[in-house]
Amino acid sequence: MSNVIPFNHVNHMLLDAKWFKDGRAVREHKDKAYRLGLFQTWLNQQGDSWFACDLASYRDTLLDKGYATGTIRGHLSTVRARLKKLNDNNLRDMLYASVPDSFSPADRKAFVDEIVARLENTLKPEHAVVKSIVKQDVVDSQQVRLNERQCNDLVHQMNIKLLSGMRDLALVSLMMTTGLREQEAVDLTTDDLRQSVNGELVLLVREGKGKKQRAIPYGDNRFVLQIVDKWLDRTGILSGRVFRGFYKPRKDKQGQSLPPKIRQSLSVRAVQNIIAAYPVADDDGNLIRVHPHDLRRTYARRQYEMGLDPVKIQQNLGHSDLSTTLGYIGSLDMQSRRGKRMFSYDLREFDAYISVGKDL
């Protein structure tokens, strides 16, 4: 083609409501609008267009940013749905109308054919598979699992002279030693902290993912309850939610700071921000931002390394599928994967046999 293909024209079409069948302005759901905008930003950074994009590469980009599997599926679904809807709405007519008049008829047709081909290629499901994201052979190297040194570094960052620091220590300690999801930590009440099942002290998750209830034995980590108690005693919380936020700082008429006023709850976003505020260093000294789910993965890996059976870890984490738990545990180093001796055999018997010289 002698002319430059006007991909920018095509990019703008995707967000232009006039190309849809009903001809009305399409009011995107807020989440969908955000997803499309994020995708467009990524395309601009890559120098690509909507019709020359690699959804698998975009998937990996979202993964690198720490997005959860379900969230990534939602982003890709929104983008592909928009592409498909565009393809269903007289795409060729729209593309012909977008080509500058300077294009010759041959160039115009070549441009339209190429765009349609790229769109069809982009829409292929196998080009954006995300169902394997939770499996350890895909993104294990991109997931954070804290070692013993990093766990200690993390919890010793909190300033327990401050109410916020005391809360943060209680929150992180409990999540790291029980594998709680952030929503489960938010929903946790004082009654859930000390339950008994068959004489074992447990943490009760009343409604986990899938509305499933489960009990998590504290075992050797019951000392964490003392840390949580310090937070509750300091704030006077006797019932209701364990972890709570604070209202904005207040001052009296003389301009003196007043004690922080405690809210009745804490949001999931707040939990994420709290944990992110305490990065830890890797072995090279680079700071790593920690996410709530990293604490779940850390729980799975550390408990496995200390001898807890994967099936029991699965029950404590509330996974319905053992493969998900194995993904949380992650790939282990070669030494830890060394096979255990399964039987004994005295190899000197071979020497005795050969010396006799017997044969079939």
C-alpha cells in the first residue's frame, strides 16, 4: 500500500456509539468504561491499534500488575465483547467510510481486508486463554511468597506506638498465619476469633468465597491472638468487626490533635493499602510491594515447607480444588523436591551374584 494505514481512525471508532446498530449513545457501565480505557492506554504505550493487538500480551501485562485471575477475565471479556459487537455492525461499511479520500480504491480495499483479518485473529479464544493463570507453571515467578526473613521484616515495620500501627500488625499477623482473604479479614468479628472444634482453638470464617464456612486451627500461631487482643483492648472494641478504619484527624478549639475516632468497619481497599504500605526487600535488596493474596500464598508455602499436608492446607484456605492450593504453594527448589528413599537394597548382592558367574 502506498498510503499509511489510518489505525488511529479505527481506534476512535471503538468508543464511538454511532457505529452500533441502535444508533443511540451507549452508556457504558463504569467498570466496562474503565476496562476499555485501560486497554486503550496499553495500546497507546505499545504503539498498537485495536485491530493489531495481542490479547495474550495484554493478559500478561495485567498479571504483572497483580490483577486477580477473575479480574483479568473480566477485562479481556469486555475488550473482546466490544470487538465482536463492532464486527457485527457493518464493520466493512464503517471502515470504508473511515479511509481518507486520498486512498485509491485498491488501497482502500486492502486496508479494510487487513483490519477485518486482524480483528478475526484477535477474537480467537485461544489467543487470550486465562484459565491456566492459577497454575504454578504459568506465573509462579511473578507471585510473591515471603520467606522467614521477609515475614519478620514485614511485621517489625509497624509502629505499635500508634493505633494504626497496632491495627496493621494485628491485621497482617492474622492474615499471614491463617491465610485469610482480604474480604474475610474485613468481615471478621470478635466472636470469630476464638471458636473450638473438637477441643481445638480455631478461627471461624463464617462466610468465605462461595458462601462456604470453614474453621482454621491456630496451632503454633495462637500467639497471634495476643497481638489482636492488644489492638482490641487499646481501642475498647468488645464486639462487632475486629479490624476498623479511622475518621480523618480532628483538632480541638485550641488546635490540639484529638484522639483518632474509630469507624465501625474497614474496606477491602483499605486492607490492600495497609499491606502495600509495608514493602519488604528481596535477596538483592529491591523493595517488593506486598498484596493481600501474597500473604495467602506465603501461608500455603510456609505451612507446606514446615510439613503440613497440601490437602489440609487446601481445607484451611477454603479451596474447592487441590490444584489451586498447589498453585499457591508454587514450584519448589530442586533440593526440596528430592525424592525420599522408598526401599532398601544391598547392592553387594550383585557382586556376589556376578562372582559366581551364573547366567540364564
